[in-house]
Amino acid sequence: MKIIESSKIKEKAYIEKLENGMDVIIIPKKNAIKKYVIWGTHFGSIDNHFIMPTTGEEVYIPDGVAHFLEHKMFEQPNGTNSLDILMALGIDANAYTSNDHTAYLFECTDNFYEGLDELMDYVQHPYFTEENVEKEKGIIGQEIGMYDDDPSWQLYINAMDCMYKENPIKIDIAGTVESISKITPDVLYKCYNTFYNPSNMTMVVCGDFEPEKLLNEIKKRSVPKENQGEIKRIYAKEETEINKKETEVKMELSNPLFLVGYKDATKNKENLVKRHIAIEIILNMLIGKSSELYKKLYEENILLSEPNFDYEFNNEYAHVTIYGQSKNPRKIYEEITKQVEKYIKNGLDEEHFKRIKKKIYGDYAIEYNSVADIARMFLADKMKGINSFDYIEEFNTVTKEYTEGILKEVFNEKNEILSIVNPK
């Protein structure tokens, strides 16, 4: 197995590509009580237009198929549900669909290999019928209704609509009631056979394992399949400009919600890891708990709690989000904009920069204490073509000057949007 390691945090990852094309990443954690496995396929909500590698057929699929497929994978021909079987073994199992991948996972202290049996059985043996697909439409329709009534989700989806004109990231991961009505067993099998080919999948395991032994157990349970080749995904050509500056809706909630966003429309981004670190530093300096702006807004009772912030990116989209609760969302927007302008004009404070940088490095290091955090991080980064250890290794290359360059590039007023949800 290929070994990659980080000398700074003394961690190793063992990597192997199986004969069927599947990537396996094993991160051993000596004396860890829990074991965690996550198995992902590079198929998310944005992959709704592609060319099948085996036939060359161009395929359009309804919105929400990746999420629908995730729901259906647990059902077995004998009427059992794999989640129930795993639960009976004392195993905490789950699955999720994101914009760029779908993942099946479990965590346990005992019965790991029994759990692996079930996981690798249900993910490799789909079972779709007209009856069980129709039944699922009602269940997912209810889920879509719940999200339609969720102010936080509407805040986010409206922000994506502000930033992007055509990009499928602006589409709800679950789709709409209308779009899922067009899903059939044939659509699900077509997507399964395309995207659930082992060559498009990665399994990450973390815990107290001997890597070679674990790898052999995974190989035993792997179904032989031919590598089908690259899947050609087709995305709308995205303009660099935002779609619109702001959106405001009213819903049932007690206090207004705000989301200030910045579309990172830079072409040919270099070193995404380094860029990501710099943006995390900027966000913490700008509105993190130790920032002057946070202190001021909180003491004036304008900001009701510590805001959340994130940098989401892959090859097809990239944006910054800052969101939270405020009695005066527009005041938050104005203050953030003013503080960004001040940073661009005067530069970042050296001492504050160093302090925040140390804090973020500590946050990265702490993630390696949890088998769940490690495994999920390695899978999500792999889907973006990133080695997770690079965040630790690249850290010292992020200078104040580099960060100030990213600030000017990304936190540009012309790329800034505002999404508000007000109480009715």
C-alpha cells in the first residue's frame, strides 16, 4: 500500500487502488475505541447531466436523483432494511447526499466486520421496483415540504440563487415534488450503474486496524467490476458575475436570519488548500468570536449569537457564506462590508493574524482526535482531489501578504450578496 504521512501531527494514511478501481484509504489510530467507515461515490446533486461511459449516451436526469438513490439503497429484496440490521448489531449507521458526493457510513465499538458485511452488501446490490420507488416519492415529498418550511434552508437556497445564474448548486439537493415524480427504477439503475462503479468510489476507514489485514477483508467483500472509464459530466457555463444582489422573504420564525455571501469567481484558482486556509483566517478575523466586529455587534444586541461561516468549493463553484440571527440584518451587512473595506485599505493586523492562524492550526490538529472527523474529512477532500494532510503541511506557507491578496480577490463588493429571512 502507498503510505502518505504528516510528520507534524504524526499521522499516516495507507492508500490502495483495488483491481476494480475503488480507492481505499485507511488511517490507523492505535488504541482508538471506536471504528469508523465511510464509503462515498462521486455523485452529488449537481451531477444531473452526463455522458454514460459504456454507451456514449447523453443523459439528463431529474433534480434530486442522487438523494433519492441514497434513500433507496437500504431496501433489500427480502423486505429487510439494512439500517435496521446495522442498528440491531449495535452499530450507528447513516448516509447523506451533498452537492458533489453521496456517502454511506457507520461507527461502532464492536461487530465491525459484521457491519462491513452489511455495508458492502447493500451498496453493491441495489433493489429498485416500480412499487418501492413510488412509495419513496411520498416519503421524500414530505421531506421536501419540511425543507420548504425551514427558514435556515431557504436562507441558504436563496443565497445560492443570488450568486449563481445556471449552476446546479442552486437546486435543492432533494429536488422538488415535481422533479422526483419523474424518477423511475430505470433512471435509478442507469445512475447506479454509471456512478456506483468502483472506479468512481472511495472507502475511508479509521480506527485501531492493521492496514493490510483490513484491506484483505475489504477485497474479499468487493464485487469484481470492470473499470468503465471516466464519466463526462456536463455543467452549465457559469458567468463570473453574481445573479442578483439580494433576496428577502418572510417566514414563520422569531428573529430575522441573514446570510452575507461572496462568490469566488476567480478563474484558474491555484492551490485550493492554501486558498481555503487564507479564507478561514480572514473569516475568523472579520467576524469570529475574538474579532472586534463580533464584540461590537453582540454588545449592541444587533448580532444575537456567534455567526457561522464557511468556504464551499469544488471545480464547479466556490463561495463564502456568513450567516446567523440578527434584529437588523442590513446593519450586519453594512458593518461586514465596512470592515472588509477597512482591511483592504489598511491591511490585516499582524498580531491578530498570528493569533487567529494559531487558533485555526489548533482546530485542524484537534480534528485528528476523532475517527469520525478524520474519515469524513479524508473522503470530502478526496472528492475535491485534495490530500487532507496538505492542510497541515501547507499551513506555514500562508503569509499575511498572501492572505491580503486573497482578501482583495474574493471579498470584492461586486461579488457580495445578501439573503434575508424576516418573520411574518
